Amino acid sequence: MILPRKPLPLGTHGNIRLYGYRDGRWVAKSELPAGIRLPRWRAITNYRGYDGVTKPVERTGTSVTDASNRLREDLNALSQTRAKLTTSSRVRDAVPAYQERIREECAPTTCDRYESILKNHVLPGLGGLLITECTVTRLQKFDAGLVSNRTKNGKAPKKKPKLAPGTRRIVREVVRGLLQFGVEDDVLTHNPVGSTRKITGGTIHAAKSIPIEQVPTLFTKLDNDAYSCRADLPDLVRTLFGTGCRLGEALALTWEYVNLGDKPIERTAFGKTRTIPPRSLWINGTISEPKGKGGVRSPVKTKRSNRVVGIPDFLYLVLTMRKTAEVSETEPVFPNGGTKSLWRRPKALSKSIMLMRKRLGIPEFLSHSGRKTAATALYQAQHDARDVADQFGHSDSDFTRTHYVDPGLANPETARTLDRAYSKSA
């Protein structure tokens, strides 16, 4: 049985065929003598547009190179356009344009996450619906039916658990992005995702701050744990607590951006030059893990995240002892112990942290705990809200206060104010 040939993917073309004009007719290049010079050449291929229609596209030129280049330029222009959605278009018809948009606007790891959500949840649940069928009611039923597709020990659970609220919010953002093309093409008057119910609930395993008085004990436990020392966790954890940086930012630190001296230094990263004051470090990069590429050092996501922070005395001592004379300025502060990659990968390190917290009896500890503990300590010391937000690379100080500071912490001055107010009225 001969199977039908698969169609070309949308927005792509097949092999380019070349013809030379000789003796009043077009002759295939393979049938012409090698090195022959002719005044006219034709390049032709089949192109499948975003409307699903495959048609020949051809261009002529004065040479093989000229004709080929003209054809490729036109094909590039065609591939950058998309078919306009209509009332008969389905959700899956917006996928190519959506994928192109997120690749332009999002970080590689974010694209990987969105495409995984698209493949595993959105297309199976909504891909076959007409865009006009995506009403608020249908979208809420779709959200209510979202379940995890994970397996345990190679076996699917008898009852699949519902997706966590954080994952459901990402699903909603992907659906919003797909349906936005329907709005832009006047198929929908508004994006129905905006009218769906708010998804409540937080992350199931959200990081929590460690009680400040317990931090010295945590450091001691790490120093006395042989496994943690082999995994180079004591110094790394001190860096997370001492600077409030993210795990990926700590792993991306190199010695050239750490100023342990008594004079300011100038350094350049990703095309930007900045002065690093004494006893300070410049956080300008993070380690991400794009699919199939391992650990990659890339710029921090936002302008606010690119920041210089001071080094506390306890961390200054750790870094000073860590920086030996043999260390190169371009080496990571926390290098990978293996030979395959220069950078330690956050995912692999998270496994070491998981084993460590089980062994030391601190199940609430996550890499983000240091960041939240540092924020709580700074607010407890009544530092200015804007200064605290700058320490953590946030543009909104209210976000820092809401999501990073222990909610049980109150400014002691409020009690004194109430005391003075009620004493006067007595």
C-alpha cells in the first residue's frame, strides 16, 4: 500500500529546482553541460501558505545565483506573513503565528514551557474548536477539566490530579495568546479569556522564609554535612541569603563581577559598562536551560534585575577565602565540577538541595528561601521599601512586600503610634 505524501508544513517550501533558457525552451540544470553560461535562469519551488494551499513560486534571473537569491527573498517575505483568520478558522490555525510571536518576544526557556503547555493541554482540549466557539463558558469548562498528564514509576495514576493553579494560569496565558489573533483579525470582538473567572490559589510548594534566628544554625548544619560540602552548598547558600539573588543569578556570577577590593572597578557585560563599588558584586546574568542546550549564561530578564548589591561581611569572608590566586577572572564563582559544561545547572543543583533538606530535616527549605529571608530581614530592620525592591531587582516595591516578606511581620512603630494616639484621647 502506497501511503500519501505528507503535506509541507505551513509557511515552508520544497526543493528549489533550477532551469536554464536554451534554444527557446527551459532545460533542467542537471541536463545542461557543467559550467555553461546562459543569459536567463529560472528558480522554482512549491510553497505551502498559512491557508494550507500549496502552489508553485518562481523567479528568474541573469544567473543561477541571481535567480535563486530572488526566489529565496520572496519566500522569506511569504513566510513572514500569515493567513488571516476567518469565522471558519479553528484554534489550531493560529498556532504557527503564535509560535513565531513567542519566539520573538520570550526567552528560550519560556518558549519551551509555552510550547509544552500548547502540545499537552491546549491543542488536545481546544485545538479543534472554531475560534468563534471559544466562549467564556467553554473556556471555564476547559479549565475545570485540566488534569496532570504526569506518570509515576512509568504508570499513570488511577485518578489524575488537577493541574496546580500556577500551571493553569500559564495554560490561560497560552489560550489568551492564541485567541488574540482572532481579535486582531476581527473574528472576535474581544478576547474571552479576560472574562473568565480568576484562578485562585498559589504554588503548592511555594518557598517560605526561614526564621532569621535559625539561619546561623542552618549554616552550621551545612558546614557539618559531608554531602553538602561535596556538592559545594555551604558557600552557595550563604550567597543566596547574603545577597537575596536567585539561584540562576548566583550560578552565573563570575569573579570579574565581584569586587573584593577597596577601590571601584569598571566591568562590561552584554555590551553595557558599569562601575562596581568596593565590596560589591554586579548581578547581570543568569543560567537558563533551553531544551537540548544544557546550561547557558544569558542576560537577566529585566532592567531592574541588572543590579549591583553590597556584600555583607560574613559573605565577604567566604568569597575572599574562595578566590585563590589560580582562579581566572572569567571563571564562575560556583563552577561545575564536571568537564562537559562550565556552568552548574539549576535543575541538577535543585536535586542536591532536595536531598540536603531531607537529610538535615529542613523540608521547608528551597533555593528561593534565602531570597525571602533576606527580604524579611531588611523589612524588619525598617529599610526603605524602594531600597529593598532594588536589592531584589523588582520594579514594584509593593510586589516585594506582598510576595517576599513574612506576612506576620509588622513595623513595631505602629504599636507605639497607636499607644500615643489612645493615650491622648484618654
